[in-house]
Amino acid sequence: METVSKHDLKLIALLFPPTVGYFDDVVTGIQRFAQTQDWILESCPTFDAALAVARSKRRPDGVLFHSGEWDWKQLLGHVRDIPLVQVGGMEIPDLPRVTTDNHAIGMMAAEHFLERGFTRFAFCGYEHEDWSCERETGFERVLKKAGFRCFDKLTATFKVNGATVTREMADWVRGLTPGPVAVFACHDRAARLVAHACSFAGLSVPDDIAILGVDNNLHECAMLAPHLSSVMGSARRVGYDAAAILRDLMEGRPAPREAMMVPPAGVVVRQSTDILALQDPDVAAAVRFIRERAAESIDVEDVVEATIISRRLLEKKFAAILKRSPRQEILLSHLHQAKTLLLSTSLGAADIAVRSGFPSASKFSAVFRRETGMTPSEFRRLYGVHV
């Protein structure tokens, strides 16, 4: 077995702020890519540490950085001749950049609520944060296309101290009722504060107010009962793809001309949105039957037998209310089950296929790639807990 000389190892500087959550996942994605390379990663969580690395005799061979509030003109003066890739943050001209697709996050949130039959929607976010506004825009775009609108929003300054805004938020959520109302919060912390406000106001989650956050931060999502559903962000994949671009630059290949926008992985469904807000009892019964059997191999005839109406009428109602067919609902249910298993277990493709209603591992892999644009193993590597 060949060994790598320490002189052949590439030093990669990671210039990220010392925050938990998002950048922890970004670094995890970078680490997973680095495992396939002869790289040494050096974290520089402060500006002084970053500047010291840039000025050192053993300069980094590549840099992955977030353009936050640091003095980037001073720092870039020392590393401009080194391959650089931005990870999110404000755009710096002529540098490759990989970032989260915030519009796609908002669109996925709207689709999640529409799948559950909601017709009334609200948003909670930050008025002067671009990423929050982009998520709101994506959310409203899908709602408008479906014939709905976001009828209310709260853009409070609740970043500093959640305890000081409970009454303000409680008044806001009271004003949303009667429910059910679907509230999309720009991230998990905002979702948790909305849930606190519902408790303060005596409202039930999800019966009165269904709540969806972003990032799948387990500390936030599992802090309250009921636990919070969340759009699983793309931080790990952002880190992985940024590292891949840096590798290409270090090997002399050109950088992408435009920023790479990384979409979210999906919605992790917990109790806060685990509800069907469907007024039609036949469609509600059919959807409930399908979702309760996500791990089983069922077809449309099985769904028809579980209801008291004809297949033609059932399909007509699905098209009018959910804008999709019973067959599409079955596929969505199987794919959600498969994603859950990929994210939370180390089961192989054959076991996941059996436990998510697919006839074989090959059929599962083909359908998964067609619907998501990646293989099950790629999805797990970029988003999963187990690798």
C-alpha cells in the first residue's frame, strides 16, 4: 500500500466563523470530500487566525471561505494567487461561489404544505436578511402558481432574545386563526419561537397552526413537544461541492462561470406538520391510507378499495384538490419513506427498497435517481447522518 509523503499533502484553509449549526454541516461536507483526497484541513475561525495562515511560510494550497464581516480586501491581498472558493456569504466578483438555493427552500416548503391540503398560509422571517427574503419569495411563488397567497407575515426582530417577543408573536398567531394555518418559518429557531407563541396563546400545533422550519437542527426541532418539521438544508452538500470545485482549481481546471446553487434535500416530517388539512373526506381517507402504507407495495386499486367511491371519481377529486393523481401520491409516499431511511439508517439499497414499497433495489435506485437527480448513495453521502 502506497503512503503519502507529508510533502505531497495539500493544506486547505477553512475560513469560517465560529458558529454552530450551518457551518458545522458545511465542514462535515468538506471533510467527507477531503477523505478522498490527500488533504490536511486547517480551521481558521477568527480573522487573526486566517490572516496568520495567509502570511505564514507554509501557505495553504487552497482556501474555502465564507465572506462574512471580515476585512476581505486585506485578506484577499495575501491569498489572491491561491485557489479560492466562496461558501455562501456576500458575492465577491470573479471568485467561484457555492451557496444554498434559498428560493428552492421556500418552494419546497410551499409544496410540503400544499401536499397536506392547506389553503391558508403565513410566513415568519427577517425583513433585512437576503436569505430569508429569498425563502419567502420562493414560498410565495409556488403558492401563487397553485392559486393561493401568503395572507400574513411577521418580520420581527426576534434574533436577539426570543423571550422578549413571545407576546408579540402570540398576538400574531392569534390573528391567524381560525385554522388550520400553515406557517413557514425562515429557519428552525424562528419555528421554535412560533411554537412557543402558540403555546402561550393556547393554540394547538398542528391542528390550529402547522409549523415548518429550515435546517433540520435537532437541538431546535426536538426542544419542544410536538417536535418540529423542517426543510433539510443543503449545508453538507454545499461544503462537499465547494471542496470539489477547489480540487478542480488546484488541478488547473476552470471554475464555474456562475454561482452553484445547491437545492435542499427534502422535508423531515415531524408532528408540527403531520396533519391533513383536507376538507374532502374521500381524498383525506385515501391520502391517509397511502401514507400509512408507505412501506408497503400498494397500487391505485388498493386505495380505491379502501374508499367508498369509484376510481374515476377518486382520480378526479385528486386532480381538483391536490393537483396530482393517486399514483403520484403513492410514489411520493414511497420516496419520502426511502429518504427517511437513507438519512437516518445505514441500511443497504435492497433493505431500503423492501421497507419503502419498491419491488427491487434496481427499481428503487432507478426511480430515486429519476425523481431526485442523484443516486441513493449520493443522497446519503451528501445529506445523511450515517455514512
